[in-house]
Amino acid sequence: MLTGRDVVNRVFRLCKTLIWLLVAYKWADWRNYKKYYPTLLFMSLGDLLYNFTFYNFPLWELFDPILNVTFTTLLFDLITFPASILLYLSLFPKNNGFKKVTYILKWIALFTFLEWITLQFSLVRYSNGWNLWWSIAFNTFMFPALKIHYDKPLLAWLFMLIVGSIIAYYFKLPLGSMK
């Protein structure tokens, strides 16, 4: 039986997804989505690889009291992340280096704030030493990596392979825990 908190959590998650879609619909560059498509796949594939690799040793999990972790992850990987990254890339400043850095910092702050709210609703679970500070550090690498991928995909894959390896090493991912 669903509790009141379960219903609030469910509504929050759906509202968050719908807001990303509406904001992306209004301000993202949908006409040129094909330019951004490889980077949208890069983000979603990266998250799916994390979920597959860390299946039995998660650092974080998206939680929904009604949906299972797999469906919740697919919701994010197929809808929320692509909408947010399309918006991020299509509004990325063209020339000014200071504006670029400020823009990236705003996105890091936005994703951190949204994760903090998600944490308050118990819709994300941390384990095996992960916490919000690690998410901030990860976002600090992720947003520049997305822009790098948009411009130079192979360099971004190398960059994220190194970051992923460091995370697996630091958090002592037991290879035996992998599927």
C-alpha cells in the first residue's frame, strides 16, 4: 500500500521529468537535434554503463517507491538526461571564455541542487562511500566532458574512461561483484 510520502515522491519525480521536457521543448535547439544526438547517447550510455558495471556494488541508485530501479534509470536515461543535455548544449555560449566557465558552473550548481532535493525526498540512495560531495565532484567532470564530447568525441571517451577507472579504483569496485 502506498503511503502519502510515496505519492509525493512519485509526483515529484514525474514533475521533475515533465519540467525538463517542457523547458527543453521551449528553449532547446530541437531543429538541430542531430548535431547533439551523439552527445545525448554518450550521456545515456555512460549512465547505463555505470548501472551495468556497478549493478551489485552501487554508489548511488535512483529510487522510486512504485517503479523499480531499472525503470527509473531508463526514465532518466531516455527522457530526463537527453532533454537536459540538449538544453545544456544548445544554449552553450559561443565565444567568451568567462561566460563558458560561468555557464558550466551554473549547470553544476543546478544538477547539485536537484540532486539535493531528490535526496530530501529519498529518491536517491547513496552507498559504498558515495555522498553528495562526490556527486558535485562528478558533475564538475561531467559537464565539461559533455562539451568536449560535442566537439571532440574520442577525447571525451578517453577522459571519461580515466574518470570511471579512478572512481572504480577509489571506491574499490570488486570485480567479482560485476555481472
